[in-house]
Amino acid sequence: MLAILALGAGAVLAGISNAATIAERLSNARPAWLIVAAGFEIMSAIGFVLVFQLVFGEWLPKRVTFRVGLAARAATIVVPAGGLLAIGTGARALRKRGMPTAKTGSRTIALLLITNAPNLIVLGVLGVVLGSGLLSGPHEPALTTIPGVAAISVVGATALLPRISHQRDKRRAPKFPHRVVSAVAAQLELGVIEARALLGGRGWKLLGAPASYAFDNAVLWATFNAFGHSHPPIATLMMAYLIGSTAAALPIPGGIGAVEGGMVGLFVLYGATAICAGIAVLAYRAIANGLPLVLGGAAFATLARRASVDRRSQPAADGPSSSASVMDAQPA
């Protein structure tokens, strides 16, 4: 990964050095494609909100669930490590609305598992198919088969975690390091169980997970077209998007710098020119991060304003009721 990031940084620098070419590309931008890209990102955000509503909706008033979901989507960008801390912190508000404490962590993990599963599944299948030579695109094992097998392994190990965890507990003595690992594994296991239950319910809002992934990937495709690039084959674009996006899990807000470097580096490895890849990726990141932040910020502002109005409208003697109304408007 470090080598890929270094190569990506080098590619960006190489692109910046040719300022005249960059200026020409930018001047020839096609605004219609940028509007399409923005539309794709809005659809991606809606997909996330649908899954959020499925996971946490029963503890939230219907009138605020959409806005809370948008605020949570923005929080996953601002807070490092893929948003686990952001969603987990906000879930404390749901406990005050009657959400069982045991459900808070497990449902948070379930949300992250469900929303990230499509990325890993597509990466696994596409990587193996490309590595086998069944599709046009890169065929080098290091860029296709190896990441694909790794993604499939992660999905399989996560799905089997409850069984693996129980077997491990039977074999080992309860020493301190093992207790810590067991506590983490137990929480993840509960998240897997919750995710299975939600998937087993086959609610239509589960479609939000693949929609969120697909539309976000489509933003990158649209930005390649926006600047008149001879964009790479769809399979290549998807692989660079999927592998590069994994850098968002690093403890950096929004994966800024790491995701861009990873994606650009991968596109260069896949045969794209540094300038084309750099402009398209930077435009994609501006839309994919900027638009959810704007929407989430606006949603949070309306929730905070409603909470303020509710506090003023409640008599001082109605302390518990006032508190409850504020919780109705707090984002998770």
C-alpha cells in the first residue's frame, strides 16, 4: 500500500508539473458531466440513508430519519477510520430514546458491514475474473487476483466469525490479552449477527447498500468524461476505485491524500496518464466529499434549529419532555 501511495503522489506531482496541459484540460471541461456526477453522488447519499433508516429507524421519529441519515453520512467523512467513531458516538443519542445498550454497538457495526459489503464482493469477483483473463483490462495478479482473493477472504472470515470466535474461546485460557481480543471479537460477532438478521429480513432498503457503492463509483466515471479523457475500461475504473477507496479506512479524515494518491497511482499502474487520472480523481473526490458534507451540514443545521425551537416551546417544568423533544432532533 505504501508503494502505491508513493507512486500516486509521484503521479500527481508529475501531472502538476505540466501546468499548460492541466489548464487546457480544465478549460475544456464539460459542465454537463459534472452535473451528472453531482446527481450520482446525491443518489449514493440517498442509498446510505436508506440503509441507515433500516438499521436505526425504529428508534427515531420518522420525520427526522432522512436528515439524521444525511448528517451521519457527512460524519463518516469528517471523522477518521471510516466513520465507526462518528456513527458510534451518535448512536448514544438513540440509547436515550430506548435503544438497548447492547444494540448500539452491534447495529453500528452491522451498518458498516452492510454498506461496505458490496465494495468487497465486487472487488473479489472482479479481481478474480480479470486475473483469469475473462474480461479486458489488467491481468497482473498483483493488481487483480491477489486483491480479489483478499477481499473474498475478508468477506468469508467475517461471515464465519461467530463460529470461529466460539471455537477459539473453547481452546484458550482467559489471559488478559486474550480477554481484550475476545471482547473486540465478541462485539464484531454481535455486529455480524445483527447484519445477518437484517439481510434475512430482505427489506427493500437493503438495496441502498449496492446503490450507494454503484452511484459513488459512477461519479468517478462521470468525472473522467467531464474533462474529455479517454477514460479507462469500466473494469479497470472499478478496480482502481475499489482498491483506492480502501485507504479511506486509514485514521485520516475522509482519507484525504491517501485515497487520491492510491487511486491515481493505481490508474497509472493500469496504464492511464498521470494528468488524466489526477484531474479526474481530484474532481471525483471534491464531489464525493464536498456534496455529502454540504447536504449533511444542512441537515444537521435544521435538526439543531428544531431542537432549539422545541426547547423554547416546552415549559420549564416539563424537563423530561423537553429533553425527549431535543433527542428527537439529534443526529445519530
